[in-house]
Amino acid sequence: MNFPPDFLWGAATSAYQVEGAVAEDGRAPSIWDTFTAGRGIDSGEVACDHYHRWPADADLMAGLGMNAYRFSLAWPRIVPAGTGPVNPAGLAHYDRMIDGLLERGITPVPTLYHWDLPQASQDRGGWESRATAEAFAAYTEVCLDAFGDRVPTWLTVNEPWVVSVLGYRLGLHAPGETDLRGSVLVAHHLLLAHGLAMQRIRSLRPAARAGIPLSLYPTYPAADADAEAARGSDGYTNRWFLDPVLRGEYPADMVELFERLVGPLDFVRPGDLDVIGTRPDLLGVNYYTRRRVAAAPQDGLPWRVLGAEEGVPRTESGWEDVPDAFHDLLVRLHHDYGTPLLITENGGVWNAEPDAAGRVRDTGRSHALRRHLLALSRAMDEGARMLGYLHWSLLDNLEWAEGYARRFGLVHVDRTTQERRVKDSACYYARVIAANSVVEVEEDE
């Protein structure tokens, strides 16, 4: 099928994963600078040097025919202390970048928060403090005032489930906390920050469209007896965020579970869910793989997430590569919530390196991209309203605590020289964009 004429075709990155220049032009430390230094792991100190190389990277996008670029604005670059004085050099950087994208025919799709909380905000309590949500609203106003005349689409808080669970329950991400109640509290404050940002966007830029990008995992029971466990796991990863944003309420079964595990959710104040439920214009969908669940306790929760199923294709990170689950997710979102959908992340790890001629033959990514786009088009046939597809990622970048070993990019980045090489998958994607339709992968692609 052909996609709509105004369909967004592009790629995505985030500031800490690609920019580098962490101590330049007034940027202050973020929690990820602190976390990576404290654990002695790969950091974003240099990353892909996108802060300096964005014009050439934008040329690459334009050359591939992309008409949209999702990137994130770095809060510690714009308001270094989290609140208070604005950094003119930070605003100037993104001002130049947004203008440069527009000059190349690329629509900027900025994310206001992609995990790089200013360390100064963390020192005042971070996302466990309600004040951080209020500070985020003020930071949102700064960004709207500076860039809102040229930005038609805004994204608020990236993947609050990942922030709250990996950052505050499992300790795998910044700031490295391990407390279930703290995790639920943080999730609420992240959602409140989203709602407050939506209200600012509605007030200051009423013509703009905006929404929240959620990490969503279609969840399946391992056997019929595991259906209740799968429903609980879906509530934990998906409905706990979808329902308040799109229905203005937390799911009752999950409220009951959390109150049994961590006590009263007394941090949810009267009126909070009205704010969180400020209706978005779109839902950002970040999809990578599915979850299979069995009815067995794990880490204090009454279900167990299983590993990859034997015989199911996998990416090189070991994640199941299941486009049918992508289709199921999109159709479910359409039927249950009815909101227009923007694919804000989708991709996988294929670690192909340049051959002797400098060519990067990441054939696995090309085929996976085609299968996922076919799944997306089938969902559209079944009524799902799709606004665009933004592949993760434009560049091989810092995969957070996993470092630089996992390559998600359409463009290969040499870790030593920063040389960019357009991979075969990017060439395939360019043909899709040119046709505005899913095309076959060519034999030598």
C-alpha cells in the first residue's frame, strides 16, 4: 500500500546518546554524566559528536529522503541548574539546528525530556520530588518560547516506564535506585510532568500537536493458565501509562496491586489525573519486542517474564524479532484508545562492520525494517491512524548503560574517527521513502 502523502518518514536520536560536548557552551552535568562516571562505564562525553557534526548528519538525512527527525533537547544545556537562569548558548545551538533541518526540508520533532535530568535537579530530590515536575513545566515554557514558532510537533517525556523501573526499581539506569515504592512515585511524577507540559503547549502553542512517547510491550501468556499473569504484566508496563494519559485514570487492578505491595498511593493528589489526562494529539509508540509471561513470582511481582522462545527470530542483542506483535500492538491501541499514532522508535541491533570496501551489509536490519513496515501497513488497513515512522536510530550511538557495543543505527559511526558510513539498511529505507510504500529488499542489500 501507499502511505498518506503527509506521512512522516525519518529517524530518531537523543541528546545524551549522540551529542557529546558535555562540558561545552554552558551545559551542566546530568544524572547520566554522574551515573556513568560513578560506575566506570561508557559515557556520552564524546558520543557521536553530533553537537558539532549535526549539519553533516542532517545532510545525510536529507540525502536519504527523510522528512522528519526526532531528537531531544538537553535540559542541562538549556536550563543548566534545572530551574532558574536560561543558558543562551544552549538555546542558540538548538535554534541553529532547527533552522538547519527546516532548510533541508526536514521537520523537527523534539522530545523535551529523554532521561538527561540536570544533576542539580537530582540533588534537590529528582523525580521523587513533585517540584521536578513543576520545574519541567517551566523548562517546557522556555522551549516553547524559543522554538515553538518553527516546531509543529512536540514530544514530552520519553518512556516513563523505563525511567521509573530501570532507574528506580532495578538500578540499571541513572540514578541507580532500587525501591519499588520509589519507582511508582517517580512514574506518577513523570506522568504529571507530561500533563503539565501538555497544558503549557495547549496554552502557548495551540496550533501544535503533542504527545508522549511510551515504551510499549505487547504481552502474551506462555500458556492458557498464565492469562491473568500476562494481564498483570501488561498493566505494569503498558496500562499504567496508557490509561492515565488517554483515559484520565489509573487501572484499578494495578492500583490494588501496588497498594498491596507498597502501601497507599497518597502521592496522587486530587486533580493530578485531570492534568495527566490532558488529551494528547498523538501517542508516540516505541516498540522493539514482545513480552512472554508465566504465572510465577519474580522480584516481588506476581509474574515472570520469560526469555526468547525457541525458534523465534532474534536480533543480535537476543531480543525476539516479532513484527506480528507490532501489528497486534497498533491494532490494540487503535481499538482501546483511538488516538493517532506516531512510531517514535522501532529498530534492533545488527552489529555489521564495514567490509574491505567500506560497505556495511546489515541485511538483517533491512529485512526486519521491511517486515515491521508491512505490519504497520496491515494495522493501517484495519483502521489504525498512523502519522509517521521514525526509525531508531539514525546513528550507532551510546546504548545507555550497555555502552557502544550495540549498533542500532542506519548510519555506522566509527568510534575512533567519527566517520559516518551509510549502511545498506539506510539505502533500503531511502527506497521505501522514495516510493512512499513498502518495497522489496534487493538481493544485494
